[in-house]
Amino acid sequence: MIDTFGLNPAHLVHGRPQSSRGGSGELLAHMCSGQHLSLLILAKARGFDPIGYDAFDHPVQRELRTVVGELLSVDLHAAPWGIDGCAIPTSAVPLRAAAEGARRWATPHDPLVPERYRALLERVRSAAVKNPRLISGAGFLDTDLIRGGDGVVVAKQGAEGLCLVGLPGYGIAVRTEDGDAAARSGRVATVAVLAAIGASIAAAASLDSHRTVNLADPRGGAALATVRPGDSLTTLKVS
């Protein structure tokens, strides 16, 4: 991306990666560097000054709010916002709007998707379906949802226990209130929701490790407990 578009990595603002296991400490080793480089690409394509692209009122951020807001049918310019772990402004939206956004991502030519975005959204959908490993990586729920989705399922996990799943006819947003830092309850709940609505993806082999999750014994013994979906998740009604 840097070579193709002539970007300056020194403009990146997300900070250097921090890991207890060490690492290069280089800006480009940060997990958010690809996303931030895409923002620099947008600035260059529009002729915006790349300096300060992370500021709420920078034209890059204004354009992002406009486009994403139109895709979600939400006025993000008026929405509450804060700085996320990726060091850029992030807008608050209702879970229902997030779920609807996932449904539209899975069906880019839906009448509710503005016509000028349909072909572009299809490119994004197709790229995710063709490259699920690049969404998160092997063993992660969103990658495994796409892998087992027969080309019609898209998914993306977010920070603080959020998971979005889109498939024809459905959009799902699951939020775990405690942030799900151990990545246990959120994925079990997401697969249970898919099963409750009768989605075929719920039976995919790629989700075998997500239907129930064991709580490991830190001393190396047998699992201390198993996270399973509660009864409420088996009686959900679609709305």
C-alpha cells in the first residue's frame, strides 16, 4: 500500500504496538496499520492534508461519517462519539442499526442500500468472502463464520464484545456487556443466535470450536467449566 500509493508511514498516528512477547515496535507492525493506511489513501485521493487525519473534524473523518451513516441510515454527524482503541473517532449507533448494516453488507444490492454504493459494497463483500483469513485469522469467530458460510455470510468482530453477522435476510449484532475479553461468551451466544433463527451456517464444521467453549484450568488440569448457551438463546424470536 505504501509503495503503490506513495504514502508516508510517518503520518500514522495509532502508536507503536505493545506486547508482552516483544516485537519490532515498528508502526507498521501495529494491528491497525492497514486501516490507517487506507485513511491516508483516502486523504491522498481527495487531495486532503494527511496531517491530523485522526481528528474528528478532519475531512477524512467527515467523509467516513457521511458514507457509513448513509449505509446505516443513521446521521453519524449527530451521533455520540469517542476515540476507540484504534485511535480514531468512532460513532455510537444502536445495535439494531448495526445489525441492519450487517444485513446490507451481505446483500449490497438491497433497495435500502443507496444505489451509488451498491457496486462498491459488493466489492467489499466479495473481498471478505474470498479472504476470510484476512478478517481476523484462523480460529477467530468472524473468519470461521465466513469460511463456513458458502459465500453468503459476512461477519466482523469488534472491540468490547461486539460481533456483527450478515446473511441474506438477516442482520445480527451481539454485544457482550462485560467486553468479553476472554472471547468466550460472545462467540457461544452468536452461534446460538444463528441456530435459533435456523441459519444453515450454525451447523458448519468451521464453528465446532465456538458452539461451546471450555474454561481452561491455569494449572493445566481438566477444564474448570464449559460455556454453553442459556435457554433464552434457544427461544429467540426474529424481529
